[in-house]
Amino acid sequence: MYTLFKILFTAVIIVVISEIAKRSTLMAGIVASVPLTSLLAFTWLYFDTQDSLAVMDLSRNILLMIPPSLMFFIALPLLLGWNMSFILSLLISVSLTGIVYWVYLYILNFFGIHLV
């Protein structure tokens, strides 16, 4: 029952953001840029485990993963601006982001930064 509650609560937040976007992409961007997903993940992890060190590790890992995730937000508007179809732009953006993540993790590993 608790897992179902977590799923429904998290889904409601995503639906609310998409509904806000229908009225104002600026407001939706502001709401979506707040680390709601991370906040929910921290909350669920802590209440499930009572382990603040796990929350700390998750927070550190999220912080380290911000740079490669920016590729998606750079590529998608550029591709759409070049009049590429939405689906193709989305697929290319996700693919580029995946490649950048892979390279980024390789670079982190090269410098001795191992994620937990």
C-alpha cells in the first residue's frame, strides 16, 4: 500500500507540472526546475531506510550527475529549433545524453571518482 501511495503521489506531481505547462511554460519550467524528483527520492529513501548517510550519498551522486544531464536541455531545443520532428528530437537528445553520461562516468573514473 505504501509503494502504491508513493507511485500515485509522484505521478500527481508530474501531471500537475504538465497541466501548468498548458497554461504557462515559464511557470512549469520554474516548478519543474525545483528538484522535486530529488526531494521525493530523498524523502522516500529516508522514510524507507532511516539512513541519512544513504540520503547524503544520493544527494552527492545527483550533484555529480547534473553536468551530463544538461546535454538533454541543450540538444532538445536546438533540434526542435532546426524544425526536426519532436519524436526524432527527443530520441536524439536522449541518445546524446546517454553518450555524454557514459563519457562523463569514464572521465570521473579516470580521475579516481567512484560513485557509490
